[in-house]
Amino acid sequence: MEMRANSDRLTRLGLLLMSAAISAAWIVIIPAAGWAQQGTAAELLKQAEAFEDKNNLDAAEAIYRKILVSDPANPEAWKRLGILQQADHKFDDSINSFNHVLARHPAYGNVNLFLGLSYYGKNDMDDAIASFNRELKTPTAHPATRYYLALALESKGHMDEAIDQLNLSAKQNPNNSKVFCELARLHLDAAYRSIDRAEKIDPDSYELHALMGEFYSHGGSYELAVTHYRAALKKNPEALGIHTPLGIAYWMLSQLDNAEKEFLLAIQESADDPYANLYLGRIAVHDHDYSKARPYLEKAVASHVEELETRVLLGRCYIGLGELQEAKADLNAAAGLAPSDPRIHYMLAQIYDKLDLPADRERELDLYNKFTSLQKTKGAAGDVDAPNPQPERK
């Protein structure tokens, strides 16, 4: 397997360097830091901000420079000027502006973050990392800082440190998808590197085949998964834990006979294997062999593995066996897990019809029709053997 090439981090400068994008993505409004000593400067800054809102950046820059003529040390004017310069990729100019602020106010209003982004834009990762670390030491460190620090660390090849920073950022920002996407990408990169190394050491090892089987299963490439799982078993026929994932891969390829053989081997290894029992029950329900399905599904439901699907299958099994009270109990439990699943209400309507409870039957049919319509608008699909036609009304 060829290693995936490292992406060019500088192609994301537009995302990284726009102050507005940072504020929007992290839902943070950077506060003023008490710069307004005179009303005139304050009014001018408001005017500049209005120009920025209208994307008239030249007019905004002219105002900042006007403020600096009369007040050369005004930190907010230097900061905002630096942000405009940074957005225009004038990184050296922006660095000069930010340093004007930091020379007198080392912890001023997230300026260390913006300084780090300018260094990042120049591909000066050492200075970027130093700036981000200084930002983290300030009392009002911007929550985006660890994310950008991680990107800089990654660019330097410090993957473990980058992952540590992203993990901390994920704890601080649990609803920010950018953090989790970057974290996942770094883990994927590490996985690709490890696989590449393992292939070079022993391309035909049991461990590598088992890993690649899992890798291809997660990616939906079930034929390749089967190939690697079978190769793993050939290398180590006594290995435990391969038959169940191999059986699932066969199931996903609709090779039910092969799948059943693997699941039966899996429960010989472990009689309570939850997934082997679930899929053996699912195969038996698919074949309408409900007496065969029942013991498998009862073991599976006791393990709480994929409990919704297991209870739906078990309810269908009990209906097939005529055990209506047991079916009703399992389907009501399933409805508690997924109240809007139309399959559940369809089968409950079947049960109430057999129990001669017309009011309950009509209620469940109404819910079935309601949730079926919603699923159609979303393009949702049911399970393999899910009922589709509506029961005939008496």
C-alpha cells in the first residue's frame, strides 16, 4: 500500500488567516481590551468596523492609519491593521503590526494567535508554534489556538504532539467538527504509516491480513475484506475472533450460506458471541425459520448488542411463532428506543389485529403511515426483511 502523500497545508490559508472565519467557526467575539482612551479614536474605530462589514477594506485601513498618525501606540488600531494585512497575505507587514502591539502589551486581545497565523502563512512553523504557545499562556487565549498549534506541529512532523493538542481542543470545543475531522485525519495518517511499515516487515503475516480485513470492512470493500480474513485464517487456522467479522462481510455481500457457516464456527469458539448470534438469528428470520431464529436472537438481545435491530427481529420472530404477548413486549421496548421507526408500528398493528384490538391497531397504523411518509421524504431504507405493504383494513 502506498503511503498517502502529505497535503500542502498552505492551500488552507484562506481558512486559516481570515479573522472573520475564525470568529464564525469558533463562535467567539474577540473583546476590546480597553484601548479607547479618547472618544475620537473610538468613533473612528467604529467607522472602520462598519467599512469592514461592507467589505470596504481600503477605507477601513485608511482609518486605522489615520488613528496611528495621531496615536502611534494605539494597540487596537495596530491589531486591526495587522488582521487586514494578514487577510491580504501581506504577512511581513502584518507581523510588523502585531509586534507593535506585543511590544507594549504582550497578552493583548489574541494578537499572539494572529501573529502565529502570519508566521504560518510564511511557512515559518517554529515562530508560529512559539506564538501559539504564548497565546495559550494569556488569560484570554482564543479557543482556536490549540487547533492551529496542532496544524503547525503536524507541518513540523510532530504528529504525537499535534494529536495531543487536538485532543485537548476537542475537550474544550466538543461541538466543533473541524477539530474532530483533523484529529481523525491525523489518526488515519498514522494508521497508513503503520500499515506501510508492517507490509515492509512481513506482507503475509496473520496480523496484517486480519488488520486489513477490518480496514476494508470499515471502508465497505467487503470482497477485499473476505480475501484478507480468509488469508488470515490460512496463516493461523486456530486464530480466534476472525469468523464473526468474516461472516459479516459475507452477509454484506449477500452470501448467506457462507455467512452462516462462519457464524456457526464463531459460536463454536464462543457460544455467547453477540454478533454471531444476532446474524444467525437474522439469517433464520430472513428464511422465515422462526423456531431456529428464536434462541439466537434471545441470546443476542440479552447482550444488548444492536438492541433496536435485535428486538425488531425478535418481535418478528415471535409473531411468526404466534407468541403475541412476547412479540408485543419486545416491540414496545424497541419503540422506546426508536419511536419513529415505522417497522415497529407496522408489526404492532399486526399484533393488535390478531388480538382483536381495533383501536390499538388503528393507532399503530396511523403512526406507521406518518413515519413511512417522513422516511420517504428523507430517502431512508428499512432492514433486509422489513415489512413494506400496509395491512389490509377490515
